[in-house]
Amino acid sequence: MRLRSVVAASVSALLGSVAPMTVVAQQATDPLADGLVPGNYVRVGVSSVAPVSPSGSLKDWSRGVGFGVTYENWDQGRNGVGQIGYGFMVDYALLPFDEDQFLKDFKPLSGTAVSASAKKAGVFKAGVNLRVRIPAPYIMPSVFLQLGFLNWHPGEITFTTTTVSSQTAKQQTRSGGLVAIGGALDKHIYDRFAIFGEAVYTFAYTSFGQGLGGSGSECITSNCDLLKNTSLGSLRGGLRVRVGN
């Protein structure tokens, strides 16, 4: 009976000494990571997207709004959390039609174009994401690289000329591989939540075919789309949430 009491007391003492260390280990964070701990994260953001130095038919679309979701995993590091996060991203944006730019460059088969309208152009991006955080107090700066696929889907353009009341022009859909680089600032606000802002430059190899063609239309030499790639600039803000344990 006495031996049983001694064993029970020893086990209790051992558990009592281990428990505080376990709690401390779970709560330990890198003071230069602003609340980031190892685990899985989802970023949800809204962005302002615009073509960068557009040429050809890309000039006919202006700044629009995008929505994106990024998944990231951060592993354990020497001081709490590692410096590299990896995952994947999906992004979709809608760019409005720039009527003034279109009318300035477009040359119909007959007469002069006097008005034009079109549905918004859709830009879809998907790929892998590699993010490197920069150790700093109070805020988490980072740079990132994205590799993936881009699809550009312009809306059909309806225009009126001095000789014909209604005609259409269709710009070709573009698809190709993309490379994007960017920088971000994250700020932890409470528990699993942080806010972030980031700037992204995307270059996509989409130089396939002619970008403008359709019934009753033509493109002038300076506005033809042979061998043109796609460049986009984005400013995004949103919420970062840690998911799982």
C-alpha cells in the first residue's frame, strides 16, 4: 500500500513538471514573426488589377476588381516558425472596357467608329506560391514568387460607325504560363487572424495568334495583336486566417 502511494506521488510530480513545459512550447512564437506560428493558413483578399504598359488590344481594358484565395503552409523553424511558406493560389478579376481608347485606335472596314460597348474581360490565374518572410518586430514583411497559368477572356465588343448602326468585334482569348513576383506586409490582430496588404506584378506568356478579328472589322497595324504577352499589376488587401490545429 505504501509502495503504491509512493509511485502515485512520483507520477504526479513528474506530470506536474512536464505540463508547464508543454504549455510553454505550444505558446512559444518567434518575436520577429509577428504572431505567425507553424501551421496552415488561408489568405482571402480583394484586389485592384490593371494592365501594365499594355499594347495591342490589351489597351482596350482598364483597371478592375479581383478576388483571390491563397493557401499557405509554414513549417517549424529554429525559433518557432520557418522563414519559407509554400502553397497554391487562385485569382479572378474583371476589367471594364475602355471605350475612349478603343475608339481612338480602332479602324472599321468603312466609316468611323463613334461608340462602343462590351462586357468586362475576365482574367483567371492559378498556380503555386512560395513566400519568404523577412524577420522584423511588430509586422511581418515578405516577398513571394508565383508560377502558374493565366487565362484572359475579353468580352465581345459592339460598336457603331458613321455608316453602319451595329457591328461586333471579338478579341481572342489568351492563355499561357505566368510568373508573378510581389511583396507584402502582414499584421497580426487577434488569435488566428491577421490583415495583409501586397503588391504583385504578373507576366504571362500569352503570345498566340491575332488578338482582334470578327465579322465586319479589322485591326490597323499599330493595334494588331501578333506575338503580344500579358502584364498585370495588382494591389491587394485582405485577411489571413490560420486553419486547423
